[in-house]
Amino acid sequence: MVPVLGWPLVGADELFEQCSTDGATALRRHAAELAKTLPPGATVQVVRRRDGREGELAWPLRVARPDVVIVPVPQGTPGAW
């Protein structure tokens, strides 16, 4: 006889809060806006986040505008996103 396993109980809200980036949707929207408005070859400073989550802004921007230079900087850097 093969044992039957039930679905694991997962707290989706808790998992999302622990593993998600606060403001990820806003970062992606901001990347789209930057892609439209930055001059050619511009440089954007992006604040490093835990686990490389600055990618929520950096990757959509990099895909839309490969000419833009993205520089990760530490928390507290003036003018960084």
C-alpha cells in the first residue's frame, strides 16, 4: 500500500511577508518610468537590498534600457533608489 500524503499547511501571507521585497511592485513600476525618462547612457544608483532584491528595479530597467549603467550602492547613499 502506498501512503497518501495531504497537502502541507502553508501560511501564504507569512511566507510572502518573509520572502518578498517590500515595495517590489512600486520598484518595477519605477523601473518602467525610469526607462522612459532617463537620457541615453545615464547612471542609476540602486540601494542593495537583502538577498539581492534590488533586482526588482535593476532587471526590468536593464532589459528595457541596456544602455543605462546600474550601480548597486549601500543603504543610506544619498540620491539612490
